[in-house]
Amino acid sequence: MKSNQDTPLLLRKHRTEEWIGRGYTTICVLFLIVIIISIVYFVATKGISTFAINNVSLSDFLFGSTWSPDDNKFGALPFIYGSFLTSLLAAVIASPLSVCAALFMTEIVPSWGKKLLQPVIELLAGIPSVVYGFIGLSILVPFMRDTFPGQGIGVAAGAIVLSIMILPTITSIATDALGALPRNLKEASYGLGATRWQTIYGVIIPTVLPSILTGVVLGMARAFGEALAVQMVIGNAPHIPTSLFESASTLTSVITLNMSNTVMGSVQNNALWSMAMILMLMTFVFVFVVRLLERRHKL
Amino acid sequence: MTDTLRTENLKVYYGEHEAVKGIDMTFAEQSVTALIGPSGCGKSTFLRSLNRMNDEIPGSRQTGNIWIGDKDINSSETDVTVLRQKIGMVWQRPNPFYKSIYENIAFGPKYHGIKNRKQLDQIVEDSLRKAALWDEVKDRLHTSALSLSGGQQQRLCIARALSVNPDILLLDEPASALDPISTSKIEELIGELKKSLTIVIVTHNMQQAARVSDFTAYFYLGSLMEYNETSIIFTNPSKPNTQEYISGRFG
């Protein structure tokens, strides 16, 4: 009897709790959405004003190879090219290493491989980028200078530093994908008399390829957006490099180097915002590609 | 044709646990032997030990002998990749590769050195015909194997196992994940395949064991309790425990 009398009260209490919880989470989400929209709006208006207000032509900006703000020349192609080149190279260097590390952990010695490598990889992911840049500058650059032509600083050094920074991203995604692979697929392959290597490259890799590519794309996205470490080793010359051992610039390195030397609202400043806009658009593209890969994987 | 498959004091351990406790068994050629028994009785483990699939499980080891003719295949000198061509396996859940129907069948032969396209085409057709799947899929050999129904996928897995031309086929509850119609197709297929193969099948389904097998072995707690012609096991078992199991009183 007593519990029956309590029921309406309890019900009201539960409803209030539900309502508060729902209200709180909704506010958090709205807050996030407002912030994201504000950032996109701000970057876009600033970025577009280079072309709309300062009358820099879009094609000169995208395809012009001379960056000389004093002469009113805002060709960002060297930086766009530099960004794409370094992040692509970084992905090319890091992907095989990451996939092999992931295979080692999941297929070759699952017993201790994961215990040993997982913390190492998490550690790699946690090292601040300035430390990577510093190490790159102090160890990699002198090594490159002694081994290859040029000054040591340049595209190759940038790509190598980036590749080490994106190793954890690709490795952890590849490891998860390999771990989620149904056991019975491997058994089917072994059951046909395939060796471990035949199983790895005939069944395992093809099956998890979309997930591995997702990791590679996310790694590239990280490399594309990394500023500090690259800036420290790439040399920051505003031209299109003709060799991997030549100094170059990326979108991010130009922004970080120049942002404090320009006046808000000036053409120079707006041009930097335009580059930020390109970075942002590329992020959207990367996210889109990842979504596409995920959808393909489900089929 | 083939050499008889025979086990001698075969034991399988998972860590410290003895899952199969010294089995002596001889499998009749060109016939179907059913392994029955309650869950956890070691029949699947025993089956998997026959083509050394337990090697792939960390912490498992097996002792004793598995003879094919006068050759002991349970030794470190045996190349398991060659052995598993001779002794094929089909699992409980259909496990086609995420590849086309054609590539699923051609997978094994390719890795055993057959590169010639025409030869591969022939193997794919023969295997699919033997598995009674050819007519259903011949027009879409290059579509994904995952687009097939569960029953078709399982027959594809049988065709895949046949592609490397085994003498012995191990079936681990091959129909337990399938609907009744697909099940009866698989059973029909088993009857057809035994004309040229030695078949060992693990099943939880008493009727299925009675329908498809010539010999039945009853396992209990890792030991072989009773092994005889199927008709005798199901009508006149010598042990009360067997009688209780097949009449459904436990298990």
C-alpha cells in the first residue's frame, strides 16, 4: 500500500531527473555547435575577404608561385604544394611501418607484442610536437646535411618528422581493425593449407584494407595540420622545391611564422586567413573520405 | 585410393586442461563418421586436431599419433600446409573470404602454385559443381561471396575446401547455423561427397547423425565412449550413457 502511494511522487522525481539530464546534454551540444559554426564562419569571412575586399584574384592565390606581400603578390601555391608533398610523403613512409607494427602485435606475437608496443605507441602519440621538431632539428637535420646534398633542412626532413608523428595514429587504427577481424576467416585460410604470410597478405590485409586506409587518411590529416614541428625543420623558403632536400614551406608553417608580423585586416593578414580556410576545407575533405571508406567497409 | 586415417592415444591439452583424453579411432574410407556427444565433450577439439588446426590456438598441444597409412602426421616434421590440403575443413559458421565467389575458390589452388587461368577456371567450376552450387552462381562468379545466402555460403565453403582436392573432409557442425532447407541440401551433399571422400562430421543433431553417417562415435568428457555402425549406436547401444544421450535425456 505504501509503495503505491509513493508512486506518483517517485514518478515525478524520475521525470524531473530525466528532464534535467536531457536539458543539460542539449545545452552542451548546442554550445559545441555554436562554437564550431562561429569558427567556420570567422575563418570563412576572413579568408574570403582577401578576394572580395582586397581584390586578390583567386586563381593568382591558388596557382601563383610568388609570395611577396610587399609587391602585393600572394601566390600560395608553394605552400599548398609543400603541405601536400610533406603529408603525402609522411603517409608513404609511415604506412608500411605502421601496418607491420600492427601485424606484429596482432598476428605474429599477440602474446607479448601488444603489451610491449601498445604503451610505446601511446607514448609516441603523447609527445608534444615541439619536442619532435626539436629532435628533428638537433639530430635529423645534421644527419641529413651530412648524408644528402643540401642544408639538411627541407622537405625530406619535414616528411620524416611528420611520419614519426603520424605512426601512432595509423598503427592504433590498423591494430584495432586487425583485432576485430573474425577469427574464422584466418582459420579458413589456414584450413586450406595457406601459410601465415599467405594468410596475412591474401586474407587479412585485403579484408581490413578500408580500415587501414582510414588510418592513413587520418594520419595524413594530422600531418597536413601539423605546424610547429614542420616549421622547425622544413626551412621555410617561400618557393616550390625542386628537390626533396631543398627548403620549402607549408600552409601551416607560413601561418605560424607570419601571423604576428601582420596587422589584423590587412591584405597580408587576410591572405593568411585564406590559407587557414584551405586547411579547414582540406580537413572536411579528409573527414569525408574517411566516411566514404567506412561506408564501403560495411558492405 | 587413400590411406586410412587412424588415431592412436591422441590427447589434446589446452594449457593444463586435458580436453581429449587418449583417443584410438580408425575412420572408414569413403564413408561418413559422425562424432556426437554433449557440449564440451571434446569432439570438436578432436576433430580440429586431425588436421592440426589446434596448432593455431596459443597454449594448446597434442600428443599421440595420427596415422594416414603408415605416416604419422602428428609430428614436427609434418608440413601442416601440405597436410591441410589432404585434410580439408568446414566450420560451423559459413566463413567465406570478403572476396568474389571465384576468388574464394581459387584462393587455395593459387597459393599451392596453380597460376594458369584456364586451370583455375576449371578448378572453380569443378569445385562448385561438386558442392552443388554451380548452377546457382555460374552467372555471378565475380560478385561478392557475402551476397550469397547463409546456406549458399556454407556450400561455397565446402567447394572452397574441395578446391585443393582433399582426401578427407572434416565438418564441424556444418549445418547448425542454417535453415532446414539449406540443412537438407548440405546433408544431400555429404551423401554425394562420401563416394570419393572420407568424411568426419561433428553434429549436435541426432537425426542428422542418424541420416548422414555410416559410423557414429559417442564422446563424453573427452573420452570415446562408444564407436560403432550408426544403425547399431542408434538402435542398440551397448552403454547406458550412450542410450541416455541419444534419447535426449541429457546433453
